[in-house]
Amino acid sequence: MTDQQWWRGAVIYQIYPRSFLDTDGDGVGDLPGIVARLGHVASLGVDAIWISPFFRSPMHDFGYDISDYCDVDPLFGTLEDFDRLLREAHVRGLKVMIDQVPSHCSIEHPWFVESRQDRGNPKADWFVWADAKPDGSPPNNWLSIFGGVAWTWEPRRRQYYLHNFLSSQPQLNFHNPQAYAAQLETLRFWLDRGVDGFRLDSINFPFHDAQLRDNPAKPMELRQGRGFSPDNPYAFQYHTYNNTRPENLGFLEDVRRLMDGYADVAALGEISSDDSLATMSDYVQPHRLHMGYSFELLTDDGSPAHIRSTVEALEVQLQDGWPCWAISNHDVQRAVTRWGNGRDDDAHARQLIALVCSLRGSVCLYQGEELGLPEADVPYEALQDPYGKAFWPNFKGRDGCRTPMPWNDAAQAGFSSVKPWLPVPDAHIERNVDSQSVDPSSVLNAARAFLGWRKSQPALVDGSIRFLDAPAQVLAFVREHDGQRLLVAFNLSPDAITWAPPAGIALLSVPGVDAAELRDGVLQFPPRGAAFASLD
């Protein structure tokens, strides 16, 4: 990669700071904990880290409700701790991306504290306020993704305010030029501090329909989405007016103009809309976002057909844009459980890392993915996630993928000296970093080996992609760049199968995968096996 485009084909390791490493004995991870374990991250062979929010926050949504965009919450440390983290990461050759949440903040942010007092203060129009209907009901039918009505009454103003998520996360009014400019300035603050980029949370949400028109109803058979379940009333609407508005494009262009004033930085947008692939094609362009990712592979369907159709659909629409793929993150059930049909085996964990890192685009790996961690079963009495509490027991929330990293087999898996904010399951302690580091056959060492090999393959880092027809259990495609042509094939089933690939292939010895064999022109796949081959 050229330094100017380090992000193109990069593997980005997501750190959820609450659950990475606790160094001050309060049961919650912190920035010094990230510094202490940067050696582990660098050993994986990744190119960058993305750190979920560590800003000042009342933690109603664990940092995604921000009360000060330009300071570190004392729970995680100080600005000086962040500066040290940045320096230490750069010494190890790691770029640092941080979360930014432009569309909403916390009810405890000074902007909102002022705005809610009355209708005449300087921040009065910085948030989305609206009068009640004559009968006192909310101004329209918009719903929150976390369940229920997206409007909350404020008696001091005798108006409702909008929140697309929790009621403690009021929506900023991007139609107000001052609020709009203020959010650009928060980006400038961190760019000036030396960050290498941003992961922009819910980036299709900043603007709303200024006329506050009702969203149209969605037919029952289409009540599905990405990031929410069909039993959530949010699924009952097309979100035509409360997000993904055309005005967002101008904001993205201003973000890009700002970032183009800094060297070697990148913006990765999280996109969750009624048609996320179409939205990505609009948002990820040379004059807008550098990269985008959606929830299209964060679904329950991990079949070859779904993966192929998703990638092919995006390839058709994205044109000059660059995708970023993720199959796990802090919002969804871990992939080895979600796609494993109840089997959390190491072969599957190894395969999933190789698979996502072989698609065209950049990649986000979520902490613990390199260990093959399954989803944790967090009992209701230990649950912290407000989303899970609202939809229990049909949806158990996001805590199962947010439990602490297991570093060793000591008490609390070496994460903390005290009881952590979420329990560490025994199944995770058995997969701890120290134990896997000394096991040549571990998922961790497979991940290190494969990522190291990937760096030497231009076709995997920056090549085109073309899918091949194969048996239903096999995902097969060709990656090509500057004369290098690689055939890549994965047996996504738990059974051994065979497939006759195109003629003239030569199998490559690839570390970190359960390799298929080529016999008489036929590939013999072990369960969860893979084949990498050069093409004439």
C-alpha cells in the first residue's frame, strides 16, 4: 500500500475499550489498557485500530451518548493517555481511527442542556424540536430504533425533541448552520491531535426531513432490516424521512474537504438504511467517504449464496467507491455462533477470518475474533445493554459480544483485578491469548499467519473480484491485480465435499487455513476448508 492510501485493503482491528483491559481496578477497560496490549494487536499483522467511543458520557448507551466530543471520560483515562496511545500505536506501525457520532449526543451535553431550557436561548434550534399535534401526541409517526416513539416531551419548552435511538440521545439539527459547523469542528479537533481517521457512527442519520412528514408503512412481508429484528416496531416503516436524506451528501462532502487538508487520513462510514447497498454507492465516493460498511454481512444468513449476492450487488453499485467488510462487531452476535449452527469450532473460526480478509475491500476484525470467541450467554440479571433489556427475551441485546477479552487463565481472565462490568464466560477463558500464543494450531496463530501472508498478495489487498459458480456449499471467486490471478474457494459446510475448479490451477501453500487438496483436477475440501490457487 502507498502511505497516502494505507486504508485501501487495510485490516482494521476494532477495540471496544470497556472490554479490552482494565488497568485501574474498576472493572472497566481503559486507554492505558489498550496501550498495554498494543503488542498483541501489532502481532496480528493488522494495519490500524478503530477505538469505540471513549469520550465523556453518562454511559446510557456506553459511550455512544456523548456529553463532550473533545475530552476523554475519566472512566477511560485522560487526553494525555490518548496522546500516549496514539504515539505508541504509531511506533508499532498502527494507524488509529476513532469513533465519531455526529448525528446525536447526550442529554447531558452542554448544547442540549442549554437548548432544552426555553425557545429563545442561543442553542434553541441546535436540536430537532417540534410542537405537539392538537391532541398532544407527537408531531409525526417516527420511531426509535431502540423501540417505541422517537419523540420525548420537554415541559420547559412545551415541545417534543427527536431521538432516533435512546431518549437520552437527542438528535442534532443539521439544518442549523451552527450545529452543523460545530460537528465539523469536533472532527478538526481530533485531526489536529493526530488521529488517522474516523469511523462515523450512523452516518446516514444526521439530517431529517425539515417538514417532519410521516414515514410510509412497510408491508408485513418486508418487515426486516439490518441492525434490528422484525418484532421491533422500527421494522414496520420505510425510514424515508427520519434518515438517509439527500442533504447528508453535502455534509459528507464537507467532511471530505476537511479531511483532505490532512495527510494520510480516512473516513469509514457505518450505514444502516432501507437499502444500505444503494446508500453506500452514494456515500462512498472520491469526494465523500473513503470507505463504507453496512450490516449486510452482519446477518444470520452466512450462506455462500448470500455472501456472493451481497458482494456482487455492491460491486455493481459502488463503482469508484471502496468497501469495508465486517462479519462481527460490538452490535451483533459473534460470527462463529451466528453462522456456526450451534457449533463453535476452531476450523470455522479460522475460515471466517480468511474469508472476510479475502473479499475485495478493507476489513474490520472485532476484538476476540482472532481467538474464535463464541457469543457469551449473559443472564438477564447481569445484562447492561438498554437495547437488550427493552426487547428481552426475544432479543438478548449486545452484551454477549461485548464481554471482556480473555488474556490468560487467571481470575477474570487477566482482564481486571476485580469483578468486571460483564462476566467472562468459561468458554472464553479456555480460549485466552496466552494459551493460544503457545499453541501452534490455535485460531490466534492461524490468524497471525494468514494476515501475514495476505500482505504479500497484491490481488487480495487491492485486486478485483469475480465470483464463480460452484456447489451450494462453496463460495468461490477470483481476485486479480497487475497480472496476479488467485482462485479462492471456501467450503462453508461442516462436511467434506469436492469441487472441480477451472483447469490450470496450482494450489498455494497458505498458512492459517484448513487446506483443500487437488486430486486429478478435483478439489477435496475438508470441513470448513479453503483453497487458494494461482491461475494460468
